[in-house]
Amino acid sequence: MSTDQQPTYPLATMPAHLGEVIVRAKGVHKFFGDLHVLRGVDLDVWQAEAVMIIGRSGSGKTTLLRCINFLEEPTLGTIEVDGVRVEADPLGRRPRSHREHIRDIRLRAGMLFQDFNLFPHMSVLQNCIEAPTRVKGVARDEAVVTAEKYLDKVGLLEKRDEYPARLSSGQKQRAAIARAMCMGPKVLMFDEPTSALDPELIGEVLKVMEELAHEGTTMIVVTHEMHFAREAADRVVFMDGGVIAEQGPPEQVLDDPREESTKQFLRRVLAAR
């Protein structure tokens, strides 16, 4: 398939439990100097949908996530999250009101990274209540109740008073998930959430994420864990050369891919296992 063409994902094939579109990336391009990393990406993500993005290194997966919450400024295109719409503005000319829209998008799109990014000088509980109290103005007592709920959900309630240095890498990532959920985001975005984990700890994080997906949490996950994608995804998106080369239900993309680039990628991934 030409990199200028992107296949559609027909509404008729969308799982019945999905609601309205929560995330819409339209015509997104990203240049780093002369390097054209994203080449007109269109992606809609529905409420309660779990979308897994796969592809070889350098295909634009992480850059797309970072453009959705404006950690990277798109060069061209439009990002919309839960009705908040922002046009690309690479020259920095957007009015103040549009800068506030970016803040609104970031409040709605929680981002989790490979290296956890917990505040080392704060306990797990303090990490979880810091943003709700300071950014959203939530009362401390209310924030603590919410934090304890989500720490319990990820199996870390007994670690609420520990500091990140005393946690395993798997526990740190689960704490980061709880922290993100405390902000009440409309979508959770994960950038290779298990890549920094020891092999024996990967399963505990994927279990939490799989439970979230099955409970209807809207998720966009860049991952190299094909088994997880098969079990947790409503849709698998394969990126190649800065475009979406193929997308569809996991049984189609992972078991019976249509595009040769997808087939070659999966052969390499499976051979490396």
C-alpha cells in the first residue's frame, strides 16, 4: 500500500459497546527538521475502545501519542479530545485561548511513559493527589479517597506511604497508572509501558491494563506485546513509515494481515520471541 493511502475502519465493524469518538487526529504531519515522521495520520478512537498501536522502531507510534497531547507540536493537522479541538501551530502563533485548549486536552488525555516519571521525593499517595489538588483544585480529603480507590484497583493500597525508591519497577508503573486515573482522564495513553520492566514484572502491569480495557477504559497503547494486544485490544493499528498501513480487529491484523508490510513485521516479531 502506498504511504499516501490509509485504510478506513468501517463503523459497521466497531464493537457494539463503543460510544462516541473521544480522540480524533486528522491529517497529522510531524517534521523534525527534514525528517518527515508523521505523514498525514487520521485516527479516531471511540469511547471505551482499547486501541493498540504496533510497528517497527521509527514508524511514528510514540510521536503520534505525543502529538495527541501536545508534548510535541504537530506540524500540520488537527487534534480533538473529548470535544476540545486544536489546530497545529508550529510557529507558535496561537492565541491564548487556544493555549488553554491544550491544557484542557492534557487534562483529558492521561499519558504514561516508559520510565514512570513518579516524583521521587513524594510518597505513592502524594504522587497521586498532587495534580488533582494543585491543578484541578480538588479538596485533599476527596483526592485521598480517590487515590486510595485507584491504588487498591492496581494492587498498591498497602504501598500508599512508600516512596518510589522502595518500589519495584512493576509497582512504579502500577503507581503511575493509579496516578493518571486520579485525574479522571477521558483516555489513557501508554507509551511502551513495559519496556523498562524486568521480564518477571511485565505480567503484573499488563494484567492491570487488560482489566482496565475490559472494564471499558478508553486506551491508546503503543506496545510490542503481541499477546497482550490480542487479548486486550478492540482494534490493532499497524504503523509503517509514518502512516497507518493497516488496522482492524486483533484477529484480523495479527492472525490474517492483509498488507505485506504488516506480515513482514509480525514475522520478525514472532521470530524474535
